[in-house]
Amino acid sequence: MNVSELDAAPVERARELLTACCGAAPWVDAMLAARPFRDRERLFAAADHAWATITPAQLADAIARHPRLGGTKAKAALSAREQAWSVSEQSGVGGADDTARAALAEGNEEYERRFGHTFILCATGLGTSAMLAALEQRLRNDPATERDITGRELHKITRLRLEKLLAGA
């Protein structure tokens, strides 16, 4: 898919493609309203601008579209594209031993009890030990700090997924 194809896509198809990049409905709506993008630079500028308007409360839909680290099921139903991207993004967990997987599961549960939502980390290129270290460090954050970090991590994931979309992944 290239930018011209995204610009020309019917609204519902464009909504589906953009939702795979970020599940926050206000972000998707802003992106649809910003079409046509005409080129990559404008697409990413629109994505960043739309992201800047998202409130912490509006992140819930986006968070729900991400499975736990080491998991495959999200709270929301995912498209095949989102599932494939998620597996790829978490590929660093693939070689983890049972002890590391158990630590991730325990950390995920503790995080959800503390903050009320799935732990979000832009895990592309990270191994299990780096994911665990990030999880352990972020468990020490206060809720406001963690909301900010979660937003930044989702923004990184959104940008990476836009790149994947344009690469035809």
C-alpha cells in the first residue's frame, strides 16, 4: 500500500487500515478527515498531529487492541493484520524460557492491578530481558507518569505500524 492508495481507499477500508495502526477512534477519525495526504511526510505529520490531540481517556480503545507481552489475545477483536503485526512486534519473547515467560505473566498481572490496563511497550527489536526490565521499572511509576509513558509507547507503535502499512506488511 502506498499513500496514494490510502488516499483513494473507500472510507471504511481506510478506517480498517488505520485502525490496525492505532485503535484510538479519535485518531482514526482525525486521520480520515486529513485525507488526502499526498505523500509520506504529510501522512506522518497528520499522524503526529492527530496523536497530539488524543486524551489519556481516549487511549483505552488503543490499549485494548494490544495483547499482553508474551500473549496473543487482546481485549478487543483484532484483524489478521493486527495479529500478525503484534506477533512480529513481540518476537523477542519467542525464545524465552519458562522462567522468563512466567515473570512476564506475573509482571503483566501486577501492572494491570496497579494501573488498570494492559502494559504497553514498543517491543520491536527488544529481547525478553529488556521487556522485563522495562516492565519492572514502570511498575514503580505513579499513574500520571505511567499514562504519559503509555501514550508515548502507543505513539511509537502507531508510527511503526504506519511504516509497515506503507511497506505492504
